[in-house]
Amino acid sequence: MVARVFLIVLDGVGAGESPDAAQYGDAGSNTLGNLARAEGGLSLPTLEGMGLGNVVEIKGVPPSARPRASSGKMRELSRGKDTITGHWEMMGIKTEEPFPTYPGGFPLEVREEFERRIGRAALWSGPASGTEIIERWGRMHMRTGQPIVYTSADSVFQVAAHEDVIPVEELYAICRTAREVLRPPHHVQRVIARPFVGPPFRRTYRRKDFSLPPPEETLVERLHARRVEVVSVGKVSDMFAGRGFSRTVRTAGNRDGMQKLSGLQKSFREGLVFANLVDFDTLYGHRNDTRGFREALEEFDGWLGGFAEGLRKGDYLIVTADHGLDPTTPSTDHSREYVPVVFCGPEVRPHDLGIREGFWDVGRTVADIFGLVEFTRGKGFLSS
């Protein structure tokens, strides 16, 4: 049988605080539930019919007595609450030790080595919002040509530069140098290129992530070894340092990502399409923009209905998330939450997936579909 799996990650769309949320400062976080209350309800008829309201209480999205899909929620086992640990765990890696973060900014030895290697000084900041940082430093950057370096609550080293001052390819080269500099104990998970234009200043979709390579073989690499095609849509391949992906389809936000997915549904023959829709996180969650978050979810839901109707025999659809990012809390950082999961296809019998221990149940499901018996972590959705 020719099988196709479409795995869509809604970046930051959590489903309620995890049991250990208080350890991360996230007690009370509930991205979907709190967002719905703040916005007077959500209108998500497709996800409602798939059983999303059976997973978490969402104003406007009641439980379904006869859902058209299997649904449940997953608890992350890895230490952390960021994009890479979430994506890695889906593909079989449990991160035992959290990666370093820099609430006080980067230490002098990192700054000096980075500047020496790139041959210029930089403008340094501690944790900051990406939009705020370019407003604060954008004009000075344009006068001096110095890249802006900042971090967040996550393990990231972010380099922002105006596209007319430091061309994008040069910015990527600077970030590759940073990746070489950032060795243990300063092995941050991701170096992120953050190009922007203006004034008025705005970030562009030419962002690129330079991640640490996974510490062990992932399901993506196992599929590749079995000659199963794996296509990245959005930033997914960056999370794995490109390892195991047949090709990458870059996107300019959610809408473009959904269009690319629709195109692949028509043209892709067999294998795994692994997609990340990033706007929930980048544009709305990190900015505590509840209205934008709601509108983005409702737009996705409207698109999802047509996409689900286009599934053919041998197709499977998994919709989930990598972490939470509650836009109603004072924090603008990721939140330690369960994530929802919806699983459907013409040959899937809808049932309650319950609470899953580990995001790697997603990977086990994909492995079961493609017959990779050697991938034994987690429990697949087909067998539960």
C-alpha cells in the first residue's frame, strides 16, 4: 500500500498546564482554554468535529459525541519547553538535560570570541522580544553595521540584521560562525538569523535556524535509510540540522505553509510530510496577541476542513503542537503544557487517544504506518 502521512505541528498551541508546569513558572497556563475565554470563544468547526473539545475545555468548541477523528493530548517527557525538544521527542529523542539559557545575557568569553571570528563588534542584549529589539537597536545597527545579538527564555543565540546593511547570505554566514563558537558549556540549542527591513522595522520570513544536530539517530533518519521520502514544510528540517530530510519547502508564514501543504497533497506520492506552522508562536503568542492568535486558529480550521476531505486511501493526518505559548499570561515565553493531538484518515477508526506519555507516540505511529519495527519508543495511535 502506498502510504502518505501529513504531520502538522501548530507551533505553540498548548492544551493546558502539564503536571510539572509550576517548576517552569507556568502554573495556570492553558493556551487554547485561556485564549478562548479571553476572546469570548473560538469558532473551530472542523477541529470541533474531530474531537478537539473532548481534549480540553474550549469556549465555543464543545465536546463531540461522535468525533470524526481520534483525539487526545500528549505530555512532554523531555526537560524543557521549546521547539527543538518538542520536535525531537516526536521523532524519538528524550532530552534529559536542559540546554543553557542566558537570562543575564551572554558571557564575555562568548562575546569576544564571536566578535573576533566575524571581524566586527556587535550590539549585545539579554533576553528580549524580537520586535522590541529591532525598534531599540535598529537605527544604531544601520549607522554602525554591527549585528544585534540577543536571546530569550529559550536556549537561543539570535542575530538580527537589516537586509540592506548585512545581506541575508552574509547574516547566515555570521550565524554559522556563531554555531561554531557556541560549544559546551555554551552549546545553545539554536542560533537564529533574524533579518529585518524598514523603517518602519519589521522582521521578514527569511529567518533561518542553525540547530545543534540531534544527539542520536531520529525516526526521520531511519525513514530516509529505508528510502521513505521525508519532506519538511517550514522550519522543521532546521530543527534537525537537515538530517534525513529528502527536501525542504520553505514558507512565508501560516497561509503560505497551508498553500504548500495543499500543493503537496496533490503531488506528493508516498512518505512523510512534516510541517510546522509558525505564526501562532512568532506573530501572536510571543506578542500576547489574543485576537491574532484566535484569527490564525480559525483560518487554519477553515483550511483544514478542505484538506481533510482530500485525504485518500492510505493517507493519515496528525495535527499536534510542540509546546504551549499562552498569550493571556504576563509572560511572552513558551509554556509547559500538554499538547493536543488529532489523528485521522480514511482507514482510521475514531477513538479516544487519552493522555499520552511522551510526544514520541507520534513517531511510533508514523513508524507503524511505514513498517519500521525497529522504532520501539512510545505507543502508536493505531494500536490504542
